[in-house]
Amino acid sequence: MCGIIGAVAERDVVPILIEGLKRLEYRGYDSAGLAVIDQQSLKSKKVSGKVAKLEQEIKDTLLSAPTGIAHTRWATHGKANYENAHPQISKELIALVHNGIVENYSKLRLQLEQWGYEFNSKTDTEVIVHLIHYHFNQSNDLLTAVRTSLQSIEGTYAIAVINPEVPGHLIAARHGSPLVIGIGIGEHFIASDIAALIPVTQKFIFLEDGDIVDLQRNSFKITNSGNPVKRAIHISQLQANAVERGQYRHYMYKEIFEQPQAIKNTIENRIHNSSILETIFGPSTHKLLKNINSVQIIACGTSYHAGLTGRYWIEKFAKIPCTVEIASEFRYRNPLPNSQTLVVTLSQSGETADTLAALNEAKQLGFGPSLAICNVPESAIVRMSDMVLMTHAGPEIGVASTKAFTTQLLSLLMLAVVLGKHNNMDHKIEHRIVDAINILPAQIENVLKLNSIIEQLAGDFADKQHALFLGRGIHYPIAMEGALKLKEISYIHAEAYPAGELKHGPLALVDSKMPVIAVAPNNILQEKLKSNLQEVQARGGQLYIFANHRAIMQELDYVKVIELGEVDDIISPIIYSIPLQLLAYYVALIKGTDVDKPRNLAKSVTVE
Ligand code: AGP
């Protein structure tokens, strides 16, 4: 999604803005631009396309300046073209970048047109910049003009504004879209994501909804509803090289192979004497979980698939009912609240607009305490929740989530145990789960050795238009996640079904051109699954079976078995997700897609 960076300094900020934009690229975008104040005049550059193109164009103009704002745009209103790229500028005076959506922009546009403003873009953003221009003409004060303008805006925003008549000032504001101040020495920054600012500072202030900041080189003032407010300073542990690709060809590949370490980090300090510590969710956990009699998981995309998997563990080990819902549905369904229901949000980014809104809705309705399982410590979802479990996967840059998913799964398994202990779970079961968790990193290392086998297999998929993924029980959501990965980065249409459902419809799709991928570990449902696979085989479907042992089915030209070896039943959903990630990666590689930044997608979906 869109990214913002801005800076007020003594030195030239153009290289800082460009580096920041590059660090925001992973979020997904289709145009980029910047505006600076150079000796009291406003200069801007925009491109439709990549930051590298913008960088090249800037090099040619030798642009340099001490104050500026920059943006990567992911199109919502209006095409991904030059006119719609940000900054949007009003009358060569006000330049603005914006993340979010202005819901009442049609009405505001009409009003502004009546006041004589001409619109050059199809964006909703352009109304904000003209409004600020209008109010600046009235007040001759940029901060007042921004504040007054925002009173008319309905929707969500994070904005940064500059005006050459007030050089050395940058005004920024947030409502529903993240924005962070970076504190430097004799310089200040603003960004939508701390990743953009890590090369210049590790000191951050997270703005809250309604905050407006007037940023200058040596000072900043935050106000909310016109009153001065103080916000805490956070020191980030994120290292600049943590978001670098190193020798790897793609972030996604790097992140797949980081999973053993990511899992070790998720386990670290969370288990003591074969027991999962309750305090990992925060100091008040015992009190908050005491009366819990059900769990509601809310998430989107891959995180939703983690939730669906977690439900099996929670119901099996904690023996309390668990429901899982897509956040964008939950928020509009008017669900019936229960104050004894634990609300669990799952989110890699912690900024997903639908998940945030659903959590808010759950709180308003009177659901019980909330727990965030998240990968970004300073994110909005973390800050909004009563309890938190950080997944510690490290920054995930590839749009297709991999290590964040497997660490979410592990976190949910730990949650199931902690809830189970509140419900008289037998210690022996806990010890058995802890043993399985402890061997997880080694088992992942093992399964990653299938890398070259899967690379070869990927060739079979390159010319395919469709694929079916099958699983049963707890491995059905793993099949769903496998299908999502393939769809996201290789653009092959992929669907997942519980294998038993095949004959109720999807079997009609099966012919010799349809690859069918089965997640078939050795468990009590394996025999049932085998019968379902026979149904595919009988219709000439091409079978790719991921199983513990080759013996699951006779290998034929159209039946390939990928052997994962002995896998502990408890952790097998985590292990079986990994070859499916590799399969999607290699198919995308053959198809030559943009693996880390697949078309139309964004890493952090901060709009509804
Ligand atoms: C995963 O590969 C996707 N990019 C997407 O489905 C993602 O999981 C979803 O947008 C939710 O994001 P979150 O975990 O940051 O909330």
C-alpha cells in the first residue's frame, strides 16, 4: 500500500527520501514522487512506475533541498499514472502526500470546483490539498489550514504537507493510517513505516488518531483537537540490514529459509521446564484469561489461514469453542458479543485496516479481552490489544507471507496450551507439545532440503491455468494457504478444498490438465484422504502428494509423491506449509513474475 516519508533537516534530504521510498517498496505501489522546498520554491518530480525511475530522473536534475516529502502510491481512486501520483500540488504552493481514502471526496470536489479550483487528477487526495490551499489563503498559517481542512474530511488518512512560504516546516497528521515521527540530531522525519527511517534514526514516536504535528529541524509540536499532547518515544531494535536482501535473489526465498531461526526466536524465553509460560502474553494474562469460555479469531489472508489452523489446536487442547472469521466480514456482521470470549487478532503487519476495524468493533460490542499475535512491535493492533504475543519472525518484506505464517501457527499452538492449562489440561499433554515444539527448527531444516526436488517439480506447473489443493482436518487450512501462495505470486488460479468435499462439485473440474496437490501427512484421516485421491486418479487428474512416506500411493506418470519423512503429528501443519511455499516460489520464478511484489498486491493493506 502507499508509503510516506518526509524530512526537515539542514543537509540535503533528497537521498534520504529516495532511500526511504526504496525501503517502502515492499508494501506494493505503482507510482512514486517527491516534492521539496529549495530556496523558498517548490520543486517536484513524479513517475508512473518504480522508485528507480524517479531516482534516475532526479539525478538528471541535480535536485537537492533540506525539506521534502515523498510517496509511493498504490492506486485506489484513479489509474496508476503520472497525474494521479503523489505529491498532489495546489496552485504551486501546497504539496501533499496521502495514505488512506477520502470517503466524501465527490462532495468536497464539487465544493472546491465552485470555489474555482481545477482538478488535474482523479484522486481523492487532490481535494485535501486544495482545501488546505483554500484555508491557508484565509489564515496564512499552515498548521491552522491543515487542521481546519481535516475537519471536513471523512475517511482515513496519514498526510504530510509542505509549503515554500513556510520553509523548514512539515505538517503531518493521522487518522486511521499509521504515521511515525523519526527523531534525529538536529533533524526530524515522518514516515508511514519505521522501515523507511531505520538508516537515519532508531528513535520514534507513533502518532495517534487525531494527532497533528508541526515538524521543524530542531523541534516538533504534536496537538490533538487543538491541544498540545505528549507521546512516548520508542527505541526500535530493528537493524538497517534486517531489511536487506543480501545474496538472496528474492526476499521471499530468504524468508522461507529464515524459518528455522524465526521459529527459534518465537520459542525463545517462552518455555521453561517443559512448560509454556503464561506471562508470554503479558503480565495480566492470568486475570484476563481466567473466565474465558470461547475464542474468536479475526484476521485476513494468510493470517486468517493461520487462525483456521489454530482453531483445531484450541478446540483439541484447550477444549473450548473457537470461531475464526475474516476481519472484513466480522466488522459488518453485527456478531453477538460475549464478555467471556477472548478476541484474538492475527496480523503480520499489525496495521491491516480491516483487522484493526474488526478489533475495534469487538471492543465496542462488548466482547472479552483482546490478544494480538503480531510481528511488528510498534503496530496499531499491538497498541490496541490487552495482551500481545510477538511472533519475532523478523521483518518480512516479500508480499507473500511465509515466516510470519509459520510463527503465527506456533504462537497459536502455544496459546492453545496456555488456554488448556486454564481448563485443567493434563501436564503430560503439555510436555508432549513442548517436545514437538522443540524439534520444530530441526524438522524445518530437514524439509527445506526438498528445495531442489520442488524446484524440478515446479516445471510441471508453468503452463497450467488452474490448480486444486486438497487437505483434510487441520491440513485443510494448510492447503488453503498453499493455494493462496501459488495464486499470489504465480497468478495461477488455485482453489483449496477439504478433500471429502471433492465429489460434491469440484471433481467436475478434474481432467488430465488439472494438477491436484494433496497435503497428506500420516494421520487418522490419511486413509480417507487416499480414497479421495483415488477419485482424482480415476479421472486422470495429475496428483502431487506431499506425504510422510512414498508408500502412500503407487507412483505413476501422473502421480508424484513428495516424501517429507517422519513428522510429529502435532506440528505437521507447520512443516507441511513449507514445501507449498517453495512450490509457489519456483513456479513464480519460471513464470518470471515479480515474486516479492506481485501485481496489484500490497504488503500492508491499510485501506478498507
Ligand atoms: C499473504 O501472503 C498476503 N500478502 C495477505 O493475505 C496478508 O496475509 C493479509 O493481507 C493480512 O495481512 P496481515 O497479516 O499483515 O494482517
